[in-house]
Amino acid sequence: MLAAGLAPAQDQPDPGAREQQEPTYESSSVLNRQDGFALYARAAGAYEINGFSVDAELPSVPTAPNAPESNAAGPAVLTQGDGLSEETKGAMNAFGLYAQIIGVYDSGLTAPPSGQGKAVAMVASLGEEADFGANAVHRWRRGRLSAEYRGSYRQYTNAPAFDGLDQFLQVNYREALLRHLTLDVENTLGTTTLTNGTFSYFPLASLDRIGIPAAELFDTRTNYLQSRVDLTWRPTARLTFDFGGDGFVVRRASLLLAGLNGYNARASAAYRLTARQTISALYSNTYFGFQNTFGNSRLETADLGYSVRLTREWELSTLGGGVRVNMLGLTQVALDPAIVALIGEAYAIVTFTSVRYLPVAEVRLMRRLKAGSLIFDYSSTITPGNGLYLTSRQTSGAVHYSYIATRSLQTRFNAGYNQLSALGQALGKYANLQGGIQVLYRLTGGTYLDVRYDYRHYTTNYPIGDALLENDSNRVSLGVAFSLGETSAVTW
């Protein structure tokens, strides 16, 4: 149903493509002297997952024989199985450990209201933050196991309610069971509080990550877990079949916000028409069950995809189809004036069932540069919402730009917009605008200066107190980062 994980497609490592491998743009975790500053090509080779090639390091796994065509570069393919920002994972595999000490200023810190209709207070504060992370990889003849961990502890001067530890862990396991059969298993779990910063671009870059909270409204503790399994069969060099599924859980500390339980089962096929063109088809069945509120949704989605490498530098990937959404939930209805006069209530909460048919679409245009990348994304799909908005139609667009100016200077820029329209609730629209820029400068050896600014503005038609819920938040950070690893990864 939801697609993401976009990267250049090719069956075998292509040295030309390796030279153009883009650096990460999600956070400051690319803090190594190998791939962060012009040597990042060592971090990534091309490999196949779910039949579609992506850029990230992997061991030699037997693939289909024959075909000189296997070495031909192909276009990117929009598909669920590619995972959480493969460009990021490819670069992060280029170092072992990192640590960072930064000073931060956050404005617009917002706790959930204490009750229905209560006003919310927004706080600004200076603070200190310590970030740390590690990558570990183990390879053997037919498989690969990798783990990525990131942690961040922050403490504010005058906003102790927002102090705390955020963590992220992702473990990937891949094994070639047979010559044409590959198993992929992935688990992603974490806990986070801030809505502006590290995780703010996940909904735009990784739409298949249903279990990772996105478009959150309040800076409150949110825990999440998503597990994924894929079995890929490649009978020929051109044809690939994938069968997979996900289970996901989200828990929010505020009782006013709904949690999430769900699953996704899917089957897909891709066929490479030529060295430059690929077509694909996907069917998925998805379930959203909500905690702390009554309701659930069942989705059936069918998509067709077409991807083409326009030139050596430009790639276009498209996906389009439709989704059937079957919803059960609660909604608010206006009462007859005569009843209002008797009971003194203008509205009543009632159950409803609804079936809707909606289009879904995704487009990515990528420009691969020798020292960076430029990516444009557009998506219109169905998401489980953010705890206040439940099953919703999400429309989003984003631009990502990264550039390595010299061996010591690197910059990234992101800007995006997304909109939620609840399908079963009378909440109106949620609109979110965000952007950020980061500059990394190597001071000496493995020590870097890290400067970053993130901005977010959102509005809703949901009343909080006497006003509609809206927020402007700014995050400014300045710190020193230390790369603690020289090898391509921590390997045991």
C-alpha cells in the first residue's frame, strides 16, 4: 500500500554509480572521515532487495546466473521493501561509532492538553544535548546481519518536562536461502519526544514505515515498533517476485492520543523491460487498529509502477493505483434543536461504518551528482494518522539537497509539506510545513563542527481551548561531533 525506499537500481555494483552515491540527509549521524567528506563511495555498493537494487553495502549473495544484462544499470523502483532511507543506511555503514555534544534552542515545545478542549502551553528553552550512536555488521558467505543504534539525551534550562532520552534501533538480517530465493528480516524500534528535528522527515522519505510516528502534534513520549519480513524469488535476471508482511505498534503517553496496532501483508512483482526501464505491480492488505479509542480500518491497495533512468544522472520513478478503505469508528453529529433544548447538548457521538475508494500515487525524480544529490518527492496515500487524526489521506511533497563542497565541508537542505484529511472524523485538515539545513565542517581528524536549523509550522481545524490548534517551532543546534571509528563498520 505505502511505498518508499528509493534508490538507483542496478543488478551488480556499478563503479560509476558508486561515485555518485549520495550522502545522508536525515540527521547529523554521518560523522565519519571516510564517507562524510568525499570518500563516502566506499560505504556503498548496489545490492538487490525485493528484486530491486538499492545502494547500501551487502555481502556477496548468489543471484540469478547468466545475462550480461544483469550488469546494466536500471532505474529506481518505488516499492515497500526498500526500507528506511537506504541512502542513509549505506552511508552510516561507513563508520563504527560517533558521539556529539551540542547546545540547543527549541521554541514551540508543546505538551498535550490535560483534558478535552483544554488550552496548551508552548515553551521555549535553551538546553544541552548529547548524541551517540554505533553501527555493527557481521557478514558470512550467504548472509549479512547489521545493527544501527542512535541515542540522544537532552536537558533544558527551564523546560524540565521535555527532558529525556530518545533512542532508535534497527536490526537487519538477510540470507540467500537458495540460489534464487532470499530472506530479509528487519526490526525497527525506538522512543522519541520531539516533533521537530531528527524524525521530522520520515513521513516524506519512508512512507512504508507505518509504525514510525510521523506528523506528530505534541512533544510527548511516543514508543514504536515495526517488524518486517520479505521473501524474494528471482526466477530470471529480469523477473522478481516478493512476498512479505509487517507488524507495527505505536504507544503514546497521552491518553488523549490514540495508539496503533496493525499489520500489512503484500505481494509484488517487477519486470525489467530494458536496461533503463522497469515495471512493477503490488497488492497489499493493511489493518489499522486504534488504542484508547474505538475504531479500526482495513485497506486493500493495488498499484502499478514504472521507473526509467532518463540519463546517467536523472531517474524517474512513479507508482499509481487505488485503495479500498473500510472504516469503523466514532464521529460527532449535530442534534435536532428540539433535542438540544431537552438535554442541553448540541452534539452526539455515534458509531459509523464507511467504505471509500481513493486513488494513491507516488513520484520521485532524482538527480545524482558526483558530490551530492537532488531529490523531489510527491505522494498521495493513506496513513494511520498521528493519534488525534486517525485513518487519513496524506498528501505530501518534499525536496532534499545534499552537497559535499570540499573534503572538510558538507551541507544538506530539506523542505517539505504534508497534509492530512481525516476520512472518518470531522476534524478538517491538518497542514504541516517544515524545513531544515545542516552544515558539517571538519575541524581536525575525527572532530567536526555541526550547525543545524530546523523549522516547523502546522495548523489544524481542531479547537484547543478558545483557539484552533497550531504551532510554530524552531530548533537551533551548535555542537562538536566526534567520529570514533576508522573502519567501514564495527564487525564481529
